[in-house]
Amino acid sequence: MKAKKILYIGLCLVVGAFIFSSCKKLLDQEPRNSTYDQAFWQNGRDAKAAMAGNYALLRDVLSSGNWLARPRHYIYGDAMVPAYMTIESEGDGIEAIQRGDLSGNYTLQNFADWTKYYKVIAMSNIILAKMPKMTDQQLNDVNNPIRFRKEIIGQAYFVRALSYFMLSRVWGDVPLVTNSDDPINAPHLARTPKADILKQVENDCHEAAKNLNWGYLSASDAAVTANKGSVYALLSHLYLWRATMTNVASNTPIMADVNSADTTLQQLVEKGGYRLNDTTNYYKTFIGKSTEGIFEIAASEDNLEGSNRSVGKMFLKQEYWNNNIPYAFVPGSYLSSHFAVTTTTMGWVWNEVAWAWEWKTITTTVTDTKDIRYRKNFTDVNTAKPTTIKYSNVVYRNPTQKTDAYLSNNIIIFRLADMNLLRAEVALYKNDLPTAIRIINDSKKHNGADASTMLAASLTKDQVMNGYVMERGRELFLEGHLFYDLLRTRKYGDYAPWLSTSRFNQEGFYWPVFPNLFSNNNLLTQTTYWRGKI
């Protein structure tokens, strides 16, 4: 109850602080007046409420979409790849993105508008402006004012860094706002080059790391608030994205960033205290707050924070979500390719040319039913529309009638299995194939995959990279990572046919900007690839 009350106060703080509109300015806010300032930022409770509001805004960004409950986090990171999911037409035109068409009216309105990200950033900026000025006397309602102050500051830096990182992966160049000045009187903002945005993300992460510890002030904060491990996980992704995506015309990664990712990942694994979840508790990983959770967005129905517009709603059939009509399914080709096992036996084969039976080797491809990710994540696998139950912790607020359903699965942003596999990517860029193969095979073994699926030591670098991408596709299916993985590794052509090499080199994977954001802002420009197309 206490946590819910703090979150409620935090949301009230956000509502009282901002009034947003996406159609006029980048940040169309109503500034806080002096009375408001006097009412808040007086004690630790106020600061905690502000930070809770910041996390709530971040959750709203990731879970928002359109009226059909298509969460943007998964639209950007997974749905762009038709090899991983199939979206059915429901009148909103979003299925066109799987052909690379991001120009639909509803798509632009709901997914090409970055306003919600800037709400999160604006709240972070206010916290970063106010929190350092709070005295120990004002914070006498918390046990350790010095550490408490640092924790809130560090978390605000992290949330801002994560927001800008997500923005830049979707749009590339985006406006940069790092102060809490009155935005009504601020000048219009142009798009800042993505290199500068990513540098800001790095700087914010370093500031966050200075202020945060590996542990938490409270056990209840684990995974759902940022700590030093969360920062290192973000930095690891940042360095590998920057290493490979700074110059898309080159397939040679920037080794300085690769080395930074290597060092960061080593420290995260050694000092974070995380451990892979036991596969006997497989679903716990995706319900949330498991032993391998590094950073998650709280969405537990235990605190009435469940979601009725979650990614699970896109897939779950009647037996998992009462009266739900799914509008997405898993392509059968994904299951047959990612969980394929090749077996060989000797047998008699009819030779139509010689018109005789021959004793020869018979090669057969079957499904790896030993892999727990296949067994636990998918149902209806032999139908035309297989589905995923990876997120299926449905809770009914009216259990008797099985109505008012909410999904009680946290949004998993970073977890240890992701970090372990990133170490294989680092090894590949360093041409250390034995290490990459070992890491990939360790992931397979942990999940009980058939021994025949293990990567052989004789494989070429490109073959190991294929195996790496395939393993990421198995492990991180529907976690918002896979499209970005394909861009980094240059394997997009195998999974997203709409993205040709020519379009990739034109950075045609970035999203256009919602045209309404250009109103009254003559400094804003459309994403390069989409100029003249929107």
C-alpha cells in the first residue's frame, strides 16, 4: 500500500507539473509556478514521489501504442522483423511496417511521435535540477540523506540516458534537452546529431554510475529501479550500437567502443551479483524480479500496475486471456528455423533414375523439443498460427466472472542472459571465435538444447555470427532487442527482406517524424530517408 501511495503522489506530481500537447512544440508544457515549487521538494517523500512519477512516465512510453494495444517497445524492436512475428490487419495499418512502410496515417500518429519520451526527459531534468539543492535537513525523513540524494540523482540520470538511447535507436538525430528551463519561452529545437545524443547518453551513464551502488536502498526496489548494474547494462548496449552503427556504410566496428563494451560487460558480470534463473522457474524471468533481472519496468498486478494493453494481449488466445481476440502470431518459419535439429540415419531410399532401392544416409530436420524456450514459450505449434505464451501471467480483477483482465508481467529491459550473449558479440568483433562459440553453446546448454545444435569449433566467423543471431532470436524473442541486433550484426537481410542494403546505407531503418511536430517549429527537419515520402 505504501508503494502504491508513493506512486500515486508521483503521478499527481507529474500531472501537476506538466500539460503536454504533441501538435505545437517539441515540449509544449505549462511551467510550474512558485506555489507549486513551495508545495513540493520539501522532503524525501516528495523526492521519492517525483522519481516514482518518472518511472511511471517511462512505463507509459513503452506500453503506449494505439487503440489496439500495440506497445511501441515491441513494435520498434520486434515487429519490424516479419521473420519473428506476423501482425494481422485490424484497421490500423500497422501490418505495413513489416513491409518497411512507416508512412501510414495511424502509424505516424501513434508511433512516429516522440512526445512521450520528452515527458520522461523533462521530468528527469526537473529532478536533476531540484535534487542537488535539497538539504540534509529537508531529507531528515529518510534514513541516509546523503545516499538517498545520490540514489535519486543517479536514477534520474539513468532514466534520461535510457530515454535518449531509445529515441536515437528509433529516430537517429533527435532534439537534445538537458535543462529544466521554462519550455514555453525556450527557443524551438532542431535535431541534434545522433553522435552527440549518444555521447550525452554515455555522459549521463557515467554520472549515474557515480551516484548509484550495485545494491538497492530497499529489497523491494530490486530490478524495478536503476542501480549501477542497470547503468552498466545500458552502457554495454550503447557501446556496441555506437561501434557498429556510427557509420552504416562500414562493416568494420569501432574497436574503441568494442573494448569499452568488453570492459563494461566484464565488470557487470563480475560485480553485479546476478545469476541466470533456474529453468525450473522459467516463467519467473518474465513475470519479473528474478535473479537475472537487471532493469525492468514495474507492471505487477500485485500493486495494481498490471497492463490491459500489453504485448501479451497481441498474442494470447481464449484459454489464456478470457474473451481476448489475438491479432498477432508467431511465423511457423521462425520455429522451424530457430529450433531445428538435423538428424542422420541410414536407410533404403528409392532411386527413380536407377529404378532401384539404395542404402544411403537420410537427413531429416526435426524440432528441438528439448529446448525449454520452445517448450515453455509457444503453443499451437502445429497450426497455421502458432502463438507465444511468454507473457501470460493474466490476473482478473473480477476472478469470478473472469473479466477485467490485466497482464502481470514486468517489461524486461535488461537481464543477465542478454549481457552474456553480448559478450559473444564482442568476441566476434575481436575475432575470438572460440570464446564466442563457448558463450553461445553455454546459452544453449543452460536451456537444455539438443546437443546436435551446438556450434562446432570449425565454423567460420560468418557462420558463428549466424549462430549468434539465431541464439539471440531464441533467447530474447519478444523482448524489444531483435531488430537492433540485426542492424548491428548486418544480418537484417536474412530476416527483414524489406530492408535492402541500399536502404540500410541510407539509414532507412530510422522512423519518420510525425508531421504535426513540425507545426510552429521551422528548425525541425524530417528524417533524411523519409523526406519527400511523408
